[in-house]
Amino acid sequence: MPPLQQRYFDILIERVRNDRYPSLQLLDRIEGILFTAEQYAEYVDVLITKVDEAWYPSGQLMDRVARMMNMAAVAA
């Protein structure tokens, strides 16, 4: 895996973790650079955590989780 790609991913995923309501643009950027199965799993885990933390999670966020999980199922 390219080290610069991993560094960029780490920066973006940390922003998502720390932001109560991460922007859809930030999430789109992460999805555009996913490179490894580990990054994919970490990203989906962060999204699920965001859904779990909110009493009324965003429908867009839940749709994104479902889409990412469907993509994983198709790839398997």
C-alpha cells in the first residue's frame, strides 16, 4: 500500500471519528481513496459507531453504511 495514501486515509478517518456530524463530502473523499480491506473495514466500523452514538442517526449515514455493506457482500 502506498504510504502517502495510508497517511491521507488516516488523517481523513480521524476527522470523521472526531466530528459529531462528518460532512458528506469528507465521507465521499474517504470512499474515493479506499485501497485495502483493512481501510474498508475501519471505515465501515467508524460509520457504524457514528450511527450507534446518535439517538436519531442521519438517514444518509445509515444509507451509506448499508451501501458499503452491500458492496462488501458483492465483492465476497
